[in-house]
Amino acid sequence: MKNIITKEIVADMYNPKLDGVIHFQNYINDIELNNILEEISKNKDIFEIKREKYIDNNQEVALIYRGKFGLEELNNTIFTKLFNKYIDLRQSIKELSDIPFDTGNILEVKIIKYPISDLGVAAHKDLSSNVNMVTFFNLSGEVDFYTYKDKKGNFIKKYRMKAGDISFMRAPRHQEINDIRPIHGVEKVNIERMVLAIREIRTDLEEETNKGNWRGF
């Protein structure tokens, strides 16, 4: 797999005048996707399936898996090949960033299943404790993902997220620039989809920001 990250792409992702999302189609091929979905199916015994209800939204999702790791620990998981891709991409983005990454954080890894729903996910910002970058591997299904000018639903850009796509979203590279978190959401889910989301978390901010700050406003 060729390196898809360039200095221009990284500059665009962190440019506060732009929407803060970088999207690549067909990053994971069908064979790799099938292998990943088989791993999920075969290892259901280690996954904790539960429902989650988002703040400001009635949609419930199935949280299939949640793990917390250091970068060096990702290779000990069943998704080694996929996480190796993530580590390489993150390193490229970090090296091309004009501001150093916030360091000493843990990675929160989630596999989330979104059922068919007219509700979607309300316009929101991710938590202040989510730093550097947020990564989404789209494993199955498809949906329209929006970035917004405001919480009222005036959108900036629409991305068609399909199985095999990967998306990066900017997050603060230091605590003083929390306002650059993009407003984003999903308006409707017509096809059940599954996403692997990786967020880098500052543990010293987690308790302070996780309560009620999901709205980001």
C-alpha cells in the first residue's frame, strides 16, 4: 500500500479555515475487509456487546469492542495488520504536522455497529480529551457523513463513507486550541454499517471533559 499522506493533506486537515476531515476511498481491499470481519465474528467471545445512547440523540448503537492501548501495544491485538496501517499513517501525519503532537496519551479503540435509523448522529464535536487526530476505518455498510458550520445543521461538506474507506479528522494538538474540533455528524443510516474508530486520549483531561462535553458547545 503506497503512502497516501502528503504535507499538503496534513496542512489541509489542520487548517482551521477548512472542515478538518480527510477522506480516502477504497483504502482497504475486499480481501482484507473480509478477513477483518471474520476476525470480529470468530472472536465474539472476547467482545463486550452493549448498547450506547448518544447525548442529544435518540440513536442507539452496538458497541462491539472497546480497548485501550499504547501505540506499542497495538501489535498484540487480533487486528495487528489493520493497526500496523494505522501506526504507519499516524507517524506520517505526525512527521508532516507543523505543530508537534500532544504526547503521552492512550488510544481508545472501538468497533461500533450503527443500525438502520432515520435519526443518524446529531451534529457535535468530539471530546476535548481527544487529541491529535481521530481515525475511522469503515468496515461495512455506507453512509453520508457531514461536516457543519454550526449545530443547526448547515453543512459544509458531505462525504460518502463506504466499506474500505478511511477518514481522518483533526483534533487539538495542544490544549489551547480546542476550538478547532470539527462539528460533524450523520443524518440518516440507510444501510447498517460497522466502523473501527481510534481516538487518542489525554488521560489527565478525560474525567474533566467526558461529562457533558460531548456536545462540544
